[in-house]
Amino acid sequence: MSPYRLWLPLGHRLTDAESIALDALAGEQLIVLTVDEIEESTRAMMAALSVRPPIAFRTRSVEAVRSLVATGAGVALLPSLVYRPWSLEGDRIEIRDVSGGSALGSGGAVLAPRCAPVRGGAQLPAIGPRGGDRRLSHRLCRYDLSAF
């Protein structure tokens, strides 16, 4: 998992700090991305830290989150991996580190054909030369990425 960062519109009151305490989000409107495990991870972070900002929007679109944050409709807690500093409309988005304990730790899972076996496995679709759908078996390898 990529480390979570706080996404803010340009000029937001919290952009003056390099790192934001999650308690500072209590009065903010939250925009939640509802794909994969991101919504559950965000909910778990808030529950573990007793912070409950109101949810303004839920969406499955990263572009919608970017647009909503950039226009000031709210803030978002999302992995750094999906960050881009502008919306499709050209508005700027800033990110800040978030402090608040182990709920924001960074670790990772990588799919690789050669690694030590881990419980379970994964099936990845592979597109063949003619567009066929073949399945490649990969083992799930976990790495601690906090040092990077």
C-alpha cells in the first residue's frame, strides 16, 4: 500500500503545514474514493483515531475526487500512488503528510512470478498476442516499503 496523504485545494487553511494531524480534519468535508480497499482503509483510519469528518461525496472515479478537491468541495485521504497535482479542469491540488499513528503506516503487496510463497495467490489476466484472456498464476509477496 502506498502511504496515504491528505489532498487539499490550493490555498486551503491546512496547506501552511507540512504535516497535518488527523484531528485537524474534524471540521472538514471528506471526499471518499470507493474503489478497491480504499474506502475501507479510510474508514478504518478514522475509526482507529476517533476522527469522524462528515462525508460530502462518495465516488468510484479518481478524476471526480480530483475535481471535487481542486474546487474546494472537500478534502481526501488517498494513497500517494494515485496523486496528480491538477484536475482535468486545470485546478491545482496539494498533498500533505498526515500524522496520526500506526493506522497510516505504509506497507505493500507486490505480485511477482518469483518470490517466497505466501498464503493464497492471485490470478492476473494476461493479454495474448491476439487479445485472448489467459491467466497467469502469481504469488502474492509482501514487502515493507516504509524505508523507501
